[in-house]
Amino acid sequence: MKNILLILTHEYLTRVKKKSFIIMTLLGPLLITLFYGAIIGLSVYQMKGTKSKTVLVMDPHHTLNGELPKRKDFQFQMASNLEESRKTLEDGKADMILNINSLKGDTVDLISNKSQSISDKEELQQILARNLFNAQLQKRGLSAEAIDSMQRRVSIHDRLISGENSASEVRSAVGFMGAFINYLFIFMYGVMIMRGVTEEKNNRIVEIIVSAVKPFELMMGKIIGVAMVGLTQFLSWIILSGVLFFIVSLVIGSSFAGSEDIAQLQQNMPQGGMPKTGGFGLELLAQLQALDYPKIIVGFIIFFLGGFLLYSGLFAAIGSAVDNETETQQFIFPVSMPLIFGFVIAQIAVLKDPNSTLAYWSSLVPFTSPVVMMVRLPFDVSWGEIIMSAIVLFGTFTFIVWLAGRIYKIGILSYGTKASYKKLLKWMFTK
């Protein structure tokens, strides 16, 4: 234990004192905040800087229910002559022509000088479909005033039975961000351990080290030391990111709360990216306050350490068995596949239904739980499930490290032999 602690301390201090670690620890939260701030800024710029397009509408069969409504992004002008409309378009006085060429009004030709965006085409389809629907209602005896009075914009304010804000958007964002960080750190620092072991083996430094400590102690010291480095960087990111996001959310809330452009800005944001209620800066703060931060942070620490220790044992075993990085490619893929699969489940199944059967069992399987459980943590997962998943994860880690240790103690001093799955299996059971 003394030797493990000594190696752990050396690995930790050596890596933490590097300039690259300090720079990325300080720069990482700033880059993340700037990234999301740039997304919001581009959305605002696109919303305010979008030029209104002039659309000439040809309706020879009189299928439209009056003139099309004026919008901020489209200015509709009724036209009667197609040739004149084409000339207007060619002269640059209009952006496109809508030619309604069917009696039912459900077939429309779009004519323009340049290809139009998918979003513009979809919006035009919705405008025409809504107008056609209103026309059909009027034919059945409903007046325009009656139709307008029936149209409502639904705003859902989701709350839990306790009365708290359900914060589904923020829960999804925080969970997915935690899963991504977990996935990234486990893979990044695991590969770092593998390369460090391979480098020490090639430089023959390890021969001197193992003369003073056991190979298993060397492996465990490296794994735990690098794990503490990753945890230090993550906790630093949490604190700095929390401060920066709080400042940015206040700026956003004060800039756009009560603005008439909020609704349109929200429509331009990706689903799950921003709350759907008015004054989204204040709503964002309310949703952030609804999160159980102690559970999320403690859960992250548990599953980061468990997942890192589990995969780092495998990466260390690979690094000890090979003589160069080229040979590692055949071993990295099968080892990292479960982690990648867990990330795919986090994106597809968990974000859609974090309490589904697939999500539940994937958060118990030790090779996928470090990523999947992170997405589920913000969604009120019980401590019983967290503890059960952690027990399975750390139990599997103990077994994997035992197997990896058997490979490590033979592979670390094996030179000039090409590693293979057959040899790794043989080393596992060699006394």
C-alpha cells in the first residue's frame, strides 16, 4: 500500500504541475461557455439579421383564403400574370414565386433564382397548409373571426407532483453533458495510461521500477494517480463553469426577458436547448435551481472513478503487452466498444425515456453504466439504484484489475514478441 501511495503521488503531482494541464483546466470552461454563448449569439444574429423575402403568389384557381398573412421573414404579394412575375424575379425585385397550380391548392410550384433553404420551404408549406385548412373551414360555415378565436398557442409549464419545476430540458442537457465528459475523460486518460506504460516499457525504465515495487503496485499507482488528475480537472471545470454559466444566464435573462422576439428565438433553438416559456433566462435559472446537485456531483465522482478504474486496468494491460502504438489498434477497439455503445444508448434511448427498461439495465451493466447512469442521474434516480449500480461497477473493476494485473506483470517485461489475444489469455492464467 505504501508503494502504491508513493507512485500515485508521483503520477498525480507530475501531471498536475504540467503547463498543459493548468492551461486546459483554466481554458476548458471558458471555451465551453464561449461555445454555447456563440450558439445563442448566432441565433440572435440570424433572427435579427434575416432579410425579409418578397414572395409573388399566383393563385389562378382562387384556392387561398384571402391574402397570406404578413410575416417578418416573408412579404407576400398577389400576382396575376406568370410572365410578368418571372420578369420581376429576374430583375431582382422579388425572391421567389409561388404558383398554386391545382384546383385543391395542394400542389405548388416554387420558382426562384437561387435554391431556397429547407427551413424556408417548410415554413411556406405550413403557411399554405394553414391557409388551405382555414378555407375549408369557411366553406363549412365558419367565419374568419370564429376560426381566429379557436386558434390557441399552447404553453406547457411542466411541474412535478410536489409542485417543483420538472426542468426536463435542463436535466437532459446536464445529464448528456455529464455523460459526454465521463466518456471523454475515461477514454482520454485511459489512453494516456496505456501510452505511458508502453513508453516506460520501451525505454526500459520499468525494469528499474519493478526491482523496487511489484508490477501490480506499479499498475494500481498509475491508474489511481491519473484518476485523481482527471477528477481534479473535472471539479475545477465544475466550479469555473458554474460561475461562467451563471453570469451568462443573467446576461441572457436581462437582455431578452420580456422581448417580443423571445418566441421566435425559441423556435430557432434546438429542441431541448432552451426552455419554451417566456423570459427564458429566468426560466433557465429556475430549472437550474430544481436540480439535485449533491446527487449529480456525488454520482459523477462515483461513476467517473469506477468507470475510469475499470477501463484503465484494461488499457494498462494493453500498454504492457505491446511494444509500440501501432500494435495497440487491434486491442483498443474491442475494449472501447462497450463505452461507445453506452454513449449511443445515452443519446438515443435515455434522452427519449431515461426510465425505460433499456436505460435501467444499461445503467447496471458495468461497462456502460459510467456513461448511461450519468444521463439518468438528473432525472430523480433513487439512491438504491445508484448504490446497486456502483456495487456492480466496483465489483467488476476489482475482478478486471485482478485479470489485468496478471497480464501486466508478465507483459511489462516481455520484449520483442508480438502481442495477440491468445497470449493475453495465456498470461491471465499463468502462475
